[in-house]
Amino acid sequence: MALLHVLAASSNGAGAAASHTPYRYFTRLGESAPCRVIFQASSSLRSFNPTRLGEERIRSLAHGFLMFCLLASYAAAVETPSSAAEEISAIIRAEIAAMPEWNDADIRIEIKGGVRRAPDESFRLGAKGLTIARRNVLAPIEVVRNGRVARSLSVSAVVHASAPAVVASRRIASGAAITEDDIGEGIIETANIGSALPRNPEELIGKIAQRSFAPGDMLPLEFFSEPVIVRRGDTVSLRLERDGIALSSSARAEENGRIGDVIRVKSVDFSSVVRARVTGESEVLIQ
């Protein structure tokens, strides 16, 4: 406010000049905190003699000094984009690292666009969490001031994450059952943060590839399925368990099934079709 009073005083003409000498003009300008500090630090301003300068010259110097103070105050009140981006990067990195697939990964976040905040504000992730599309993420960021959300931002970023994972050691054909010779371990940078990557070879051995892979390719779990262990026409053991009592009989599978699949089977004894869950090789359990 003191700075605004100075501008008003400088534009009031001769009447203002009569009531405010050049010395008082600079004195009032120096009442603002940032300007007062600079006045005290400047030997040239401490030693100047206002009676030796013309009124217009003093006003010109004052206006220039005022602009400097305003710019300095603005720079002090707004955080630099780089530090704000680093804080948001840390928030996104923590969310990615919390995923089991990436908890020991080397994660680098590339923020798209500039973000700013005042020194008395902080960032936090919104309740919706990250929206992930391959390596791109959209983060709902809340800007908090005095414990309340002052505004919300949508920040786009690219995630670069590399971690040890199971990879193809040789070409794998679609439909092939995975063996120990098909896989190895390597450090990979993922192209899809949302993919579940196997870290242990045991997670893939015995499973069926749903597509082909070249040597060195990463092996996302969504492209593998359990092998079919019950085939249509197979004779299976049909079990019923109720209240600690277990009954079993023979049945014929009416469709293929993997571990956990619910398939139709036909009882040999009663010629009725029931639905049962595949629990093992040639074993099903009535639901």
C-alpha cells in the first residue's frame, strides 16, 4: 500500500510537490519492506543529496526503483517451475513405486508443461489417483493452502521405469507351453506401466503363450494363460463337498477347462449335466 501512495503522490502536480519534498518522496517509498532492505543495502541511495537533483529526475528514479521492488516481490512470492515440477514428480514416483511390479524399479518422471505454486502452498495427489495409459500418466493434483484445497490441477507426465524382470531367452511361438529354457532374466524399461511383469521364472513355467515373442522381449503376464488340463470328452472325478461330507462319482467333461474354470460335466451315474470347477488334472468340484 505504501508503494501505491507514492505513485498517487507523484501524480498530484504542484500541490503534491509543495506538501511532499523529494526527500519525503523517497522516504515514503522506502516504507515498504522489500524497498527498505534495498535502501539500507545501497550505499549510493544512502549518500545521494535530493537537493542536487531536479524533481522530475527524482520521480523518474523513484518509478524505476518501484518497478524493481515489484518484480523482486513477485519473484519471491512465486516458486520456480522446476522446484514445483520436482515435487509433483516425487508424488507420481511414489505412486508408481507402490505398485508391486515397480517397487524396486529405477523410476524417472518427465512432467509435461509448467506448474507453479506459492511458498505457502503444497501439492498432494487427488482422490481419483493416477490415470495410466502405457507410459503416460494423468495426475489429479490438489494445491493446498492453510489445510484447504485452493485449486486443482491435471498434470500430464511420462514415466520411464526400468527393473529386473523375466524376458524371453529365445523365440516363443503362440500356443507354446513355457519351459525353463524359454526364459531368462534381464533389466527392461517398460513401455506400459500398467502391465504386470513377472519377476520370478516360476510365474511363467507351464503357462501357455497367447502370442509370439522374440528373444529379449519382456513377458507381460496378461499374455499367458493356464494350460488346459481337462478336455472335452475326458472322464473326470466329480466331487461334492457339503458340511464335512464328501461324495464322488465319475463324469464326462462337456468342454475344455483350466485350473479355476467352471465347466459343464455330465454325471455317468445320473446322466444329468451339472456345473463344476476344475481343481486339478481330471478333477472337478460341484459348485
